[in-house]
Amino acid sequence: MRVQVAIVGGGPSGLLLGQLLHKAGIDAIVLERKTREYVLTRIRAGVLERGLVELLEEAGAADRLHAESFTHNGVVFSSNNDHFDLSFDQYVNQAMTVYGQTELTRDLYDARERVGATTLFNVEDVVLNDLKTESPSIDCTVDGKSIHIDCDYIAGCDGFHGVCRQHIPNNKRKEYIKEYPFGWLGILSETPPVHNELIYSNSDRGFALCSMRNENLSRYYVQCDIKDGVDNWSDAAFWDELKHRIPEQFADTIETGPSIEKSIAPLRSFVCEPMQWGKLFLCGDAAHIVPPTGAKGLNTAASDVRYLYRALKQHYSHRDSTGLQHYSQTALARVWKVERFSWWMTSVLHRFPDQSDFDIKIQQAEIAFLQQNEAAQASLAINYVGLPY
Ligand code: APR
Ligand code: PHB
């Protein structure tokens, strides 16, 4: 089999890239380890930057998003019951779109099937060959059958636990990692959101976040111990703890209900340099991870995809490989700024086990400064709605 671009990974990164390349007349195949059904069971954040929405429009996969999503023009910050609204409109002419990543992934799969593009599922034993030559290839198996794919380029969109990043030689790859000493316990409940904007809350008992998917599907999180287990948390215990961590005004009005999904996620910051090796280009979680506090995981995958898509289009349309040559440098310049923002949000809003009283006072001063200073609010708004590509 031969394609122009072989994409490893059928998550948001791989699917968005595949759809954009198809629209540009570039032949690409997507190789996914799991099944479509399995991929669509994943529950992830759903706060989209305008850049991602525009890419989905370009990919022909934004109709349902426009029909069902919410626009958010600000967020609420809270520190021990003192809360304030931070409006984006006052500082940036940009809003955020709330639309579940699961639905976005479903829309991309539907769009891919509509155009008849090839996706192979249950793909195993992926090996990338000859990355530093003009004729790279992939060997893999599907349901035990060996498959060889010749291609011009390989997009590594296979997430943090994928294999593509490992094909960059260890002595040529530098990985930066920061593990946070806590996790996020999250639930989905078929209840109306407690507020029309997201609530980020720093409390003496730990961080909490109130979010949503639609007018009758809410998403809540509480910071938990890194060694905690979902079985330790009944729904009642979750709701009780959440109410203790958010402002009384919202604790008194929140509508609780049975969880339809409950899980604990670890928090880490991670960056792999470089993000390319010969004809291999990494996108999304394959190259970097952010703690979810800034809602930047999917949005930073999208900026990688845009850089790579534009570079490939420039190459195939104009035989100009400048974008490809500078992809890693271009993508990493934005990635590190997003890593900083996500680290800052996490550092300011969470309780750390080794935190001193001084550290807590500094956190409270950070939030107080944000509440009182327009320059601080402008900086947060610029980062939250999405840095320019
Ligand atoms: N071969 C083929 N597919 C693979 C392999 C492999 N060896 N390893 C992993 N995959 C698939 C996974 O099954 C998954 O569907 O690659 C896909 C990677 O998808 P994600 O992990 O969702 O990463 P990405 O597409 O970059 O999306 C980033 O998703 O996980 C969230 O927080 C993350 O919001 C961010 C977004
Ligand atoms: C979510 O809705 O799941 C969500 C929103 C904002 C975040 C993290 C998660 O920062």
C-alpha cells in the first residue's frame, strides 16, 4: 500500500489532520490501535479555542458543533468563598466554545467516513522504518495480518503512550517532565450546570472545577490524592466535598444527581524535543502533555495539526518544504507558552502536600492580584482563549 501521509493514531489529532489533508487533496491513511467505539468512550475536556473551531470548519466537521455548543465569554475564579468573574470580552475579542471532545471526535470520524477516507482499526505492532530517508514506511498488523505502508511522511498522533515518539533515538530526544502530587477526580452527571460559566476554585480543602457539556450534562472535578481510588468515592461523598470547595452561593444551588461517569486522572507537564525526526512529525499528546487546569490539551494538539497541515500543503502544492523543516521549532514555540500557562493555573489553584503557610499566602496574593489588576486579567484572558498560531 502507498499513501502520501501515514497518520498513526485515530484520536482528535490524527483525525483532524487526516480530514484537513483530505480537503487539500493529500492522500492520508489513519492507523488506530483501538476500535472507533472504544475511542469514543473516552471522556475529555471540552473547551475549544476559536482556532480549533476554525480548523473543524475547514475540515467540514463543525456543523453539529455549531448546532449544539455553548459560547463562553469568561470564567469565575474563587478563593475560599471569595469569587469574581473574569470576562474575556473586556480584553480579547474572542470567546471559548464548550463542546465535548468525545462529540468532536465523533464528528471527525463521521466526516472521515463521509469522504470515504481509509482508517484501519485494531492496528498493532507498529514499526516506523527509514525515517531519515526519502522512502519511509510503516509495518504493522491488523487482526494478525501483516501490512506494509510506503509513504512520504508519517504523522505521530498516537498520544502519550504511543510508539512514534520512541522512534526518535534516545540520544537525540530530550523529554521534560513534571509530575504533580495530586490527581483530579471527575464525574459526569445528567444535571443542569451550577453556573453558566466555568468555576475554578482554590479552597483550603483543595481545587475544584465546575464545568459542563450541555444544559443537562455537567462535568465536575475535585483535586484528590494521587493514590486515591474511584471506589473510595461514593456520589454522595463527591457532592459533599465539591460543595465544601466552591463558593456558598453555588454550593447552595447546585443540583446533584447520580454520576454516569467517574474517574481519576493524574496531572503532568511533559514536552518532547524535537517534535520531528526525518520524515516523522509528532502532534498532540504524542509530543506534549499539559495538566488539564488550563483546558489546553486538545487545543494545543490542534495548533500542532495546523502547523503540520499547512507545512504539508505548502510542500505538496508549491514544492516548498520550509514549513516542514521548521515544524518542530514553530510548534514548540507555542507549546512551551501553553505549558507555562497550564503550569501557572495548576500552581495557583491547587493545594500541594508540601505547601507552607507562606506558599498559601502567595497563592492567595496571586488570585487577589488577578481579581484587582486589569493587566493580570488581560494576560489570563489572552492565554485562556488561545495564543495566536
Ligand atoms: N498504533 C495506533 N494507534 C495508537 C497507538 C499505536 N501504537 N498508540 C496509541 N494509539 C491511538 C490511541 O488509541 C488514541 O486513539 O492514538 C490515539 C491518540 O489519541 P489521544 O491520546 O487522544 O491524543 P491526541 O489525538 O493527540 O489528542 C489530544 O486528547 O487525550 C486527550 O488530553 C488529550 O485533549 C487532548 C487530546
Ligand atoms: C472539562 O469540561 O472537562 C474541563 C474544562 C476546563 C478545564 C478542564 C476540564 O480546565
